[in-house]
Amino acid sequence: MHDAAEPATDEGLSLAGETPALRLVSLLEFISTRDQIFTLQSLVVQTGLPKPTLHRMLQQLEGAGLLTRHSDGRHYGTGARLRRIAEDVLLNDSRQGARRMILTQLAEEVGESCNLTAVSGNDVIYLDRVETSHPLRVHLEAGSRVPTHASASGKMITSQYGDTPRRRLLTSSQLRAFTPNTITDPDVLEAELGSARQLGYALDRQEYLDGLVCLAVLIPTDIGRSNQALAIQAPVIRKSIEDLVELLPVVRAAAERMAVLNEIDRDDATATSA
């Protein structure tokens, strides 16, 4: 029975007919679609599963390093092992050739370096990157990390976060200054995230590296929330912020092609498992 103080907002989670291992996978999948930390009771409300069952499953997942319990002993979040698995899957994605082609086409069209990125913890991880042919460029390989608050991609992805995870990012993260332009004031960064939500793109105004500017957009998804961004980077001697914004339609078109690629992959996976 659901707690009257916390009405259920989801249709619940059915584990009927699944093996114990697959039940744990289904619970992880359910948790991964939420952008918030959770308690045992909140999961009871959202999933409709018995409290003893969920308690046992959470203990198993915590013991495996896939979930972690916060210092208050009540709230859970994703564990380091689960984040590493997610990163490895993205970095070694079988679609790499197709997405590399999209990045290459975009880099040729805009004449600058292009990145496909995702947020992991407080960092942005580069899933793929195509460098410009210009001799003046910043070399970053797939797997490289940059701080979320000083990255256009990081700001774009975290702009979707709900109030709780966004506050956690703004208050618990060390907003280190990498350049004189890095945003280190939580209130200013909050306003920057609000602007990204409204405009549909985020900017890096020489906030991570002096002389480098960046524009990022989300890779659209059918669930309305995305952990992938597409970005272009350029030295200020070749492109201004205004120049990057003028290229927004081209970047968004490439992001749409990436989204189609993701959708085809999901459809193939569904057909295979059917």
C-alpha cells in the first residue's frame, strides 16, 4: 500500500517472471531514469514493490558498488562501479563508426573541432571527438574529462536536472576557477543553467581554457531528458561567441541525426529481444 503522504506518480515496476539477476537489472534501469537521489520508502511508493523486497535488492546493489548510500544513511545514489560501466558502454559503443561520420561531417561544415559528450558525476566525459584540420587546435581524446561547471556540454546537460540534483551540484561541487572567466558563484551558475534551458544551447566563454570558446546542444531523446551533448569548439582568434551562435542550426541538425541513430539502435535492440 502506498504511503498517503507520498502519492505514487509512476505506474510501478513489474518483476513478474524475471530471474533474481534480471530483477536487479530492472530496478537499476528504473532508478537510472530518475534524476534524483531516493530513499527506500520513496522507491516503495514509485515502484509498488514490497518494502522487504526492495530493501534486500538495495542491499545487494549497494554491496556490489552499483549504488551508494549517502552520509545520512537513508538516501541512495548511483555508485562508482555503475558509473564506470555506463562510461565504458558509451566509449565502446558499436555505433562509433556512424556517430564518427556525423561528427566528421559537422567538423568539415563548421571548420572546427566537434565533440560528443556525456556527464559522469561532476565531470563531462568525451565519448568521441573529431579535430579540426587547422594547425591551431586543442587536442582532447575520447575518455578525456573536463569539469561540468566550466563546460558548455556540462552546463547544457545539467540544465535539465531537477531542483535537488541541481542544488547538489551547485553546493557540493568545488567550482574551481580555471580561467578568469570560469563561473564560480553558485547563483550565477544557476542563472546560466536557466538560460541554457530557455535557449536550448549552452556556451563556454573561455571558462575552461583561455582563448577557447564552445557551444553545445543536447542530443534529443524520446523521453525528454538526455545525457548526451554535441558541441563545437574554436579558438577566439577564428570564431567569436556570436560566430558559434550563428552555426546553431547546423549543430542542431547534426544532433538530430545523432538522435535518429540512437533511435534506430533502440528499435534494433527491441526487435532482437522480442
